[in-house]
Amino acid sequence: MLSNACKYAIRAVFYLAINSDESIKFGVKKIAKDLETPQPFLVKLLQQLTKNKIVSSTKGLNGGFYLNGKNKELSVCDIIKSIGSTYEFDDCFLGL
């Protein structure tokens, strides 16, 4: 099964995919409130996603997190690889 970190990361990326673009950016407070996720945990996840080029961000007054065209081409598996590992896919979910 997926870790909570992976689940939160997937939800955050989906939120940005639906609501953002290069002209509409969201801060961590807004994302955490809308997704009902712990803000300090989400900050670390978004920083990691940005470092791994899954999410884009800008600093400053009109800054925030968003997805550009290249980010939107990535898969859910890319998000999972960025946050954790893919060992969840190595074993059978039925335990066989």
C-alpha cells in the first residue's frame, strides 16, 4: 500500500493539475486548507516535488506552486518515485 506521504503528494499534484497554471499559483496554506492536510508535512512534500521537477514554484509576492505543461505530462508513478520508492509495486497486494 502507499504511504501517507505518497497519498498526500498525489492529492496535492492533482489539486494543482485541476486548479493551477503558470498564471494561477497557490500557496501551501491554501492547498493544505483545501485538502485538509497537515501544513508542515505538505511543505516538505511540495519542496521535494519541486526539487524533482514534478511541481513548479516561484518565490515572491505573486509566487506559489503550480503545474506547467511539462509537469502535467508526468504520471502518478513519477509522483510516487519522487516521494518514496516503488517497493510497494514489487510485492503482491494479496501477500502471495
